[in-house]
Amino acid sequence: MRRDYRVIRGLTWTWLALWVIQSRVHAGSSLIFWTAYVEVRYLSAGTNQTMISVCECGVYGSDSPLKQASGFVVLPNSDSLGCQPNTTFTTKEAQWIALIKRGNCTHAEKIQAAQQEGASAVVIYNVDGTGNGTDRMSHAGTGNIVAIMIGNILGRDITNLIESGIEVYMNIAVANRHGSWNHLWIYIVSLIFFGITVIILGYFIFVVISRFYQNRQLRIQQRKLKTVAEKAVAKLEVRTLRRTDPEVEAEESSCVVCLDSFMRCDVVTTLPCSHIFHKTCIEPWLLEHHTCPMCKYDILIEEGVVKPGQESPIQPAHVRFYTSSVSDLMVNAPGVVTSPEQQGEARLSLNTQTAESAEEQYSIRMDHSYMNPAFEEEQQNFDHQDPDCHHV
């Protein structure tokens, strides 16, 4: 049991450690992002030359597919933020990219507005005062459309060119991944975590089933051993004490279970070790413990289950022990006196007056009653010799 507890505790600590690592891995995986190469081309009005600029200055949105997109850049007609429900874009090109300023509404709303107008990609540039800084965008529900963010300076430059009547062509390409964790490491840690979880649950289920099976087998063995104990108890010598018996005459002779002295008419059981007890006191004890309370002699030796000097193969179950003591009745009775003469008279009176109630209590406390033929024959002879003792 202690070994199982240590194993479960070790596996639990391992699981907690892996859970912390996995949570940190997933937290780190949320910081992974991909940059984009942004190539801008336009025809200079002054020199009539094609101007080309390329920079790794874009960041793919978290819900954007990592693929290439290209086309002429188009601005929203009425609202540069693209937050109006009727936002439109004017272009004659089949492949075009919407350029929208960040702010006032979500990234998903801006992207969806351009997507409805037929844009092949959406570029959102940052708010004023952020320079060329960019942030990762979250835009769930936008479908399979490329969406990136660029800095405010680059976005305003492109916007100024378009507003001045210059056509701007943009090409977006996948650049590099940034972050502290790679996908392979995330998969490995996740597999280890779930593997340890399955092992812990499997081991716990195995322990529970094993304990249940062991307890069931123990109960079965206890029932079998109790049946053997019943047979052994049924073979014990049971007799009723007479006035001339040494146990009655000796004042120091008493039942060690209930601590009451032996009296005439008491039914007693003699164990093979020669120790004597009240029958109603010793039999419940023997059914559960199988041993003499005084010398630990095991009555199962007579049945061949236990060898001399060997302990019982099964530990006794928990038992609640009740004694049938006349002195208990006397102590709990109101108005009782404690002088020796009065106690003796009270005991004889209680033996006669409470015989029926004592028998009822005995039948409640005892699950079994053992009367061997020798005792029954002896009881019939004894009733004729001592008519003051009556037994049902």
C-alpha cells in the first residue's frame, strides 16, 4: 500500500511538471509569428522610372494562410479605416490588395469588408505615432485570405502615392518564423504529457481494481474462516455452573471479558486451554478473533486450519463487543446499593426477574447459538438436580 502511494505520488509530480512545461510551451507557441517580405513597385512621375522597395516589414495575421499574394493596392472609397458596413473599393484589376488603416473596428471586420469586394489580400497599416512598429493580428472567421500588418510610415507613404494618382503594385511573400518554440518540440512535449497522463490514469485504475479484488477475496476468506470458527465454537464444552462448582465458590474467579464473578446458574464455555468464560461473552469474540483472550490459544487448531504456534491466516475483522453483565445492569439501575450482601441479593433477584429480557437482549446480540448434544443432555439432568436454574 505504501509502495503504491509512493508510485502514484511520483507520477503525479511528474504529471504536474509536464503540465507546467506544456502550458509554457503553448504560451510560447502563441508568441510564434511569421514575417512577410513586402515589395512595393510604382512609376515615379518625375523621372518616369520604376521605383522598387523591398523590406521584411510585414507580419502575417494569426489566422492568415502563409502564402504569397500580389496585386495593385486599392484604398477604401469613403472610409480609410474600412469600418463602415457599406465600405467599397474601386478598381478595374482582377488581382488587387486592400490597404486599410488600423482603428475604430476589429481587424476581422476590415478584412471581411475587403473580402466581400473581391480583394485577394488585405494590408492593415498601424496607427499614427507607432513608426514602423507592427503587432500580430487576430482575425478569426476571415476565411482563406492573406492578411498582414505593416508599419504606419510605410502605410502612409503608399497611401500618399495612391492619393496622388500613382498606381502602386505590391507583392507579399512569406519571410521567416519568429518565436522561441518550434512545432516539433511542441508536439513532442504534448505527446509526453498525454502519455504520462494515460499512464497515471491506467496505474490508478489498476490499483483500484487490485484493491477491490483483494478486499473481495479477503471478505470471502473471512466468511470461510468464520464458518470454520462456528464449527469450532459448536464443539466447545458448554455447561451450567452448580452451587458446588469451584468457580462459584472462589470469590476471585470471574469472567475476564465482562469482569463479573461466576455465579450459580451461569452458562459458561470452557476452551481447550481450560479457561472459562460466560458463553454470551466469549462466543462473539471467538467468531471474530478465534483466540482465547487470556492465553491467545487459537481454537482453529482443533479444526486443522492453524498449526500450534502459527497465527491465523487472516486478520480478524473489526468487531463491536457487547457483554451481558449482571453488574452492568446493577450499576445502571436507579437506587441500587453497593454493599456485598445487597449486591448478592440483587443478583439473585435480577436472575429471576429479568430472565426474559436478558434472553431477548442475548438473541439480538448473538447471530448464532451453539448448543452441542452433550450440553443439552447435561442441561436436562441439571434442571432436575437444581430446580432454581431455569433455561429456555
